[in-house]
Amino acid sequence: MWLLIIGLVLFLGAHSAYMLAPAWRERQMLKLGENGWKGVYALVSGIGLLAIIWGFGLARTQPTLLYMPPTGMRHLNSLFTLLAFVLIAAAYVPRNRIKVWIGHPMLAGVALWAFGHLLATGWLRDLLLFGLFFVWAAADFMVSRRRDRRAGVSYPGATVTGDALTVVVGVVAWAAFAFWLHLRLIGVAPFG
């Protein structure tokens, strides 16, 4: 369990620098240069991600059940995850209404993905993984939206093509992950 916790601290800590310590982050970028900062950021994030994966796998060997969610929560999680994939697609597909409306759809998608998994699983390892991702994404979303409002940030206007592409990419990615990759990568069949 400790390796999972260390991985989460490293990964989410690196991803929280802009939210929690923007002045420190700017000083580090000036000191290391933009590429140097990106290198350190990528290294710490990569080590954190590997520790999360390895730690989560180890935590599965000593499961601690905290609560048994109702079966219907798995179905609700599938819906939340589908919406999360569409939100994440909106972060990358240009000129879509979701990005214009939400501003930070990646963070909203991660929060929704994590929240859905918290509803559907009751293991301690899941509470740590999804709970910390949910808290991080929700906090970063609120901080980022507040920063955008203060700075007067606006996103380019949306197009029907951008909207349609966002939904199609999100749904196709979700289907590929839910029906094929989730079992192969995570070892759990969401619908089986």
C-alpha cells in the first residue's frame, strides 16, 4: 500500500505545482529553463505513475474491503465513465462547446471518472486511488476556473463539427477501453 501512496504523492504532487505553488513553479522554470522543468516534471510524473501501477497491483494481493456498493453503482459508473471520456476528448478536440462551457474538461472528466469508480468499488486501494484523484481533479478544476475568471480567459467559439467530433472520439475511446482494454490492462471486465 505504501508504494501506491508514494506514487500518488509523486504523480499528483507534480500535477499540483501550478495549482498550489505557481510562484515556486515559475522560479523553477526560470532556474531550470522550460525544457529542464518539463524534464523534471516528466521524470517525477513518470516515476509516480509507475509506482501507482506497481503499488496498485501489490495492494490487490492484500485486499481490504471497506464497503460493498450496490450492484447498480457499477452501471452508474459506466455512465459516468462514458461522460468522462467525452469530457477528456473535449480537452483535445478544437472548437467544441464543452470546452467553451466548462473551460477545463480534462479535470472535470478525471473527477467524474474517479467519482464513478468510488461509487462502484469498496476496496481500500480503490478509495486511495480514486479518492485522491477525485480530490485533486475537483480542487484543480475550481482553482483553474477561478484563475480563468480573474484573468478574463475565454475559449474560441465552438462549431458543430467540433461538438460532433468530441462526442464521437469520446464514445469510441470509451467503448474501446470498456469492452477491450480495461480487462487487458486493469484485469477487470466492466461488463462481465
